Amino acid sequence: MLSRLADVLVPTVGRLTISTDAGTGLAPGSIIAANHTSLADPAIVLAALHRLGVRPVVMATAGLWRVPVLGRALSREGHIPVHRGDRRAADSLDGAVDALERGHLVLIYAEGGLPRRADAAEATPGAFRSGLSRLVERTGAPVVPVGQAGARRVTSGSTAKQLAGLFTAPLRRPRLHVHVGEPLRLAAAGADRTEQARTAVTAAWRTAAARLGEPAALAA
């Protein structure tokens, strides 16, 4: 339901296009790692994946489960709450391991949070936390790097600016692009594995941002 809803709603706020690397596949039991820039980008990524025939289990901040209707829907569909800085943090990883072992694809935002910038421009993905590396270590699952660009044109900045952006997006209909990279096996260990994943997601983001003519991607 969440993926279908995203695919219905996203076209009302922007013009979504999708590209993939040659030979890209989204095999069951894969980890999908995407860059995180805006409150809008989870819906954009889910809409793009839905068009590719994929409905992943999402690892998302636990606060969403406190939203009455949304929280029930997330629980019913098996999405995974992430409790940061909490003794329950390990439960999130256990839930992701279980989902992967059952053949689900798991969508993770390895940066762990949103950038603290007020502008709507694109920028290179931030440092990754260790969760993705630990998930790969426990499961050996392949990682599919996904880059999205344009979500900050829908919502970014202060609360007032985000609300204004969301309300005016149906009139502006900004361009949005999602690029799905070729799956990779992370052979490194620890911090090197984390950096290998970040490099792959950054490359996917650069492709997506370049499609939109974003200066940050074109200058690299």
C-alpha cells in the first residue's frame, strides 16, 4: 500500500524520471541504499522502485510509528522502525536481517538523518553510519545503490519553508530523478565497507543530479 500510494502521490508534486545502470537487477534479499536529503525523498524513491516492480521493506525513524494512521500501516506492512540512541537500536538490525532472509528487499538510509541546510540545492551524500556495513556483515546481501535528486525542491529548509514547498509543488511540479545503480558485493570490512557503499551511492546520486543539471554534480 505504501509503495502504491507513493506512486500515486508523487506525480502530483513533481515530474519523476528514472534511469538504471546496464545490467541492474533488484533481486530478492537485496539491500537498497539511497541518499537522504528531504522529507519528500522516501516517497520519491518508493514511487520509482514501484515502477520498477519493487516494493521494499523500509527502515525508517521510529517517530513515524507514533503517527496514528501511518504507524498502523507501517506495522501492518512489516516496515522497520529505527530507534537511534536507544537500547532498542539492535532490534532494527535484527528486523532487517529477518526481512532479508525471507527474501524481501530492504531500503536503508545509511546517512541516518537529513542534512542541516536551508537551501534547496543538491550536495554530495554525507557520511554513512555503520548500520549498512553491519547488515551486510550479518547477511552477505548485495547492495543496490540508489541516487535521488530533486526532492529538496519539494521540501527543504525550515518548517515554514517545507510546508510552503509542499503546498506549491503541485503548481511548480519540479523535476525529480532517481537512478538505480548496478548491485555490488561489499568485499571490504568495517569502515572500508561503509565507505565503499557511500562511494557507490554517491555515484548514483551524481548521475541523478546531473540529469537535473544540478551544479554540484556537473562541477565534479
